[in-house]
Amino acid sequence: MHSLVSRLSSLVFFALSFVYAGEPNLPEVKAPWMKGEKLTYDLCWGPITAGTATLEVRPTKDGKTEFYSLAHDNGVLKKIYPVADTIYTRVRNKGLMTEVFRKTLHEGSFHNKSVIRFDRKGEKAWLSDTVFLDPPEKRQVKRSADTAVTIQGMEHSIMSAFYLVRTLPLTVGDTSRFSAVSGKKRYELKVLVHGKEELKTAIGKVKTVKVEPVLDGDGIFNSKGRIFIWLTDDDKRIPVLMQCEIALGSIKAKLTSK
């Protein structure tokens, strides 16, 4: 069950980081959603609505942007398998470069808190990861690890990478290629643009572009199922539907409001 709920959360953000090589003087991202956005989803496993999720963009007073992702179980599954996941990322508006990334997971008896702080000038990413025996407020630690990873200065967190994809041209048939980091390993990541589809959604009929992130080699997407994302075919690139294939079918995140 833990892996199933984790895949629900993975629909809301890519579970990896993108690494870019290029000039450090990046342009400022001016997508419509940079002014502020809140999207709400139902998380469904077949006919069962297992929970809800939100994705939120908040501009800050100092000219930066914060991304929030929240996922919660619904009342039906709460007693069986309670879930409360939170992800927070603060980025610079130029290139969506992450400054800090925080993830807190409460999934059944699994409780985890991790933080990544990016030191661009020092070319280091400082990672702190703790698993608790019980909810973190009781502070009974099961295991904890602090790690420093050498970076090239252009790395993204999982949340900033998700929003960065929403700024790509996404021409049908094209493949965008990146280097990817999962844990301490590097992989080649491809973002495939499969085609255009018209979908019926909670916000009406919309024209969409269907994309798929793929990791070459033994990456997480190869071993745990394919992920597809349908983005509106306009400058907003709203993710109206996200789907993950698993052994027991598929899990979907369906947009309910924006």
C-alpha cells in the first residue's frame, strides 16, 4: 500500500531532478501562472477516489516564487491508510533555479522529512533526510543522513522541473533531452511529446498536449510504470490530467478546479 500511495504523489510532481548545462545568466520565466495559481485534483485508483491534491504557485515580495504541493487521503481511506504529504520549493524567477526544497511525507506508518539546500556558487547541494518511527512531532528518529552532493550550478528540484516542463514548446513528435539525477546517480531523461487530444474535464472541453517523461537505463520510471501528463494546449499549460501505470491498473490525478 505504501508504494501505491507514493505513486499517487508521484503524479503531482516528477520524482527526479533535471540538470542543465548552459549559460548561468538565465532568462526570467514569465509564464501566466507565475503571477499565482492554485489547482485542485482528485486522486483516483480505478473507480475509487483515494484522496485530493493541490498544486499552488505563490509569488513572493522579494521577487521569487514558491511552489506548494499537498496530497491528502479522503475520509474513506483515512482510518485504513492515512496520508498527508507536503512539498515546498522556493525558486529564483530566472530559470526557476531552486534555492530550497522541502518534502514531508506521512503515509500510513511511514514518516519522512527531507530538505535540499542549493549552494550555486559553492557548487554543492546539501541534503538532509530523516525517517521517523512515529509522526515527527514526537521526534523518535529511525534513521537520519546528511549528504553533500557536488553540482554544476544549474540543477533543478523535482518541483521546479515540473513547472519548467510547462514552459517548453512541446511540439508533437519532438523529444526534449536532459541529464537527470535520482539520488546519487545520473540518467538521461527524455520528455516525449506524443500528440494532441481533446479531453472532457471539470473545467469543460479542452485541447491538450500529451507528454511522457522517460528515463533511459534503470531509472524509476522504467521500473515502476509509465507516467503521462496532459497539459492544456495554450500558454498556461495547465496539467488537467496525470496518469501513472502500475501493476494493478493505473492511478489518475484529475483536475477539479483552478
